Amino acid sequence: MLRAPAAPDQAARDFVDALQSPGRFQFGVLYADNLIGVVDCKLDDEAEGVARIGMILLPPPYNDPEITGLTLRVVERWLMTEYGVRRIEAGALAHEPGEIAFWEGQGYALTGAQYRRDLPGYAPRFLVLAKDV
């Protein structure tokens, strides 16, 4: 979960890419009829019953762990009921203990796997966490 939103032109390209990617979903998070955030997730192409949460982006004041956790639970339930997902994985920035603690507080555990993501001028390391649902 990166905290800074993409520039509008990048966000528009990302949304079009998501629409063209089978098994990938982007959800708007609404509160009182206002868009307050976005969730991005994807079904695993090779492992049946596995999905990945790519991003939950909620700006202040909505980035409270309780609101983010509720948002996550809604998406988890949808993935389970609509697609039979039994395992959900997510990545947390390795240098952000608060992010890791959030995912662990939601029942996710570190898997030992990690990856880097190449971003302009930045290549953060993500630790993979997973939860069997």
C-alpha cells in the first residue's frame, strides 16, 4: 500500500490497464455518496483460489485502520463468495512497521517472500503477507 496517489493521467492509465487485465478488479470506496478511496485486487493467474490485494488507498481522515480493515473485510468476503478465493496475499512496505502491523492485525502472516517494485526514482521492497480465508 503506497500512500501517495498517482497523478491523474497515470491513474487513468492504471484504470484502463486494470479493465483490460482478466481477473483484476478496482473498487471505489464510497462514504455518504462520495468517493473516498480505491481498492485494487487480482485473482492469481496460475493458482486457483488465490487472490492478491494490490492496494488499498484511503486518504486522511479515512485512512484509519478501522475503516481500512472494514474495507478489506468487504473485499475479502466478495472474493470468497464470487470467486471461491481461499487465500489472499498482500504486500507491505518492508520499511513501514505500521503497514506490517495493520496486515497482521487483520489476520495476515508474513510468508517469507518479498519483492521489489520499480517506481520512478524509487524501488521499495515489499514483504508478502497471506491469510487463508
